[in-house]
Amino acid sequence: MLNKKIKIAVSSCLLGEAVRYDGTDKHIEYITQQLAKEYNLISLCPEMAVGMGVPRLPIHLLDDGYSVQACGIEHPENNQTKPLTDYGRSILDLHPDICGYIFKKNSPSCGTDKVKVFNIKSGEYEQRGQGIYAATIMKALPLLPVIDEEDFLNKRMQVEFLSKVLKYAEVYL
Ligand code: SF4
């Protein structure tokens, strides 16, 4: 099985694709220039995949007292929770052989933890959320190694992550 490169999914903006809401990227050269030599990197942008387009009005996580949703900051009626959740579920069928995921930190779609959540009751942001799309994938595949780009650039955490990816590939491919 391991004569092919192991697949790692990566948030598209980290690969230099200008898919952020404002038409910019968050390119991490180490990922495209070094990691890509050893791994098959799969570019995934959930907000583009669900048709939000570029440029787009930004969304944030909103806690209405019942649940946390991904909604437009200026237009809360622009609720993207279901599309982002559905797309997260579809990835399990589209890419059943990914062995790790590098997510963009702090995104209401891709963030793995401590994403800002606007609490309607208090009127304040709290750093306690998970991106809707990332949460869907992490819940469905709790053993899949995941990391955000900030932790990935920490050498010790990067080595740990890649070691988990290799083990995951050995078990599941
Ligand atoms: S953080 Fe996720 S949703 Fe936002 S631009 Fe990057 S890949 Fe797309």
C-alpha cells in the first residue's frame, strides 16, 4: 500500500489558493515546498465548495442559546451551517483514504478549536468553538490525525502529527 504517497488534506488557503472571503490566501511555503515532496496534498475549501464564492461576506460562529451556527456577520440570515456540515460528511465518501488533515486555524469553517463564537446573550466573542466543517470531520473520524497550521509549524508537533499520519495509514489503508 505504501508505494503511493500518503494523502493529507489541507485547507486550500494554506496552499496559496486565493479562496479566503477577501480574495487572499494564507500560504505556508513549507507545506507546498517541503511537505508536498513526501505527501499527496489534497486541497479542500469548504466555503468555496458550498458555493459561497470569492469575494464573499465573512461568516462567524454564532451561539443563539440553543446551538452554534455559521452565519453571516452582517447578515445572520445567511446561515451556512447545513451546507458546511453536509460538505464535511461528503468528504468521507469523496476522500476515504486521507490519513491526516491540516486545517486553517481560527476559521468558522476550518478551525479545530478555540474559534471565536459570538454569544448573542452576552454580546461578546468567546474563544471556544470549532469550525462547522472541521467539527463534522473530526466527529465522524475521531482517530484521524488533525492539526492547524500554527501547530504544524512547531517542529515537535509536526513530527508527532506526521508520525500519527503514518500509523493511521498503516492501520486504515
Ligand atoms: S479557512 Fe477553510 S473555508 Fe476559509 S478560505 Fe481557508 S480553506 Fe476556505
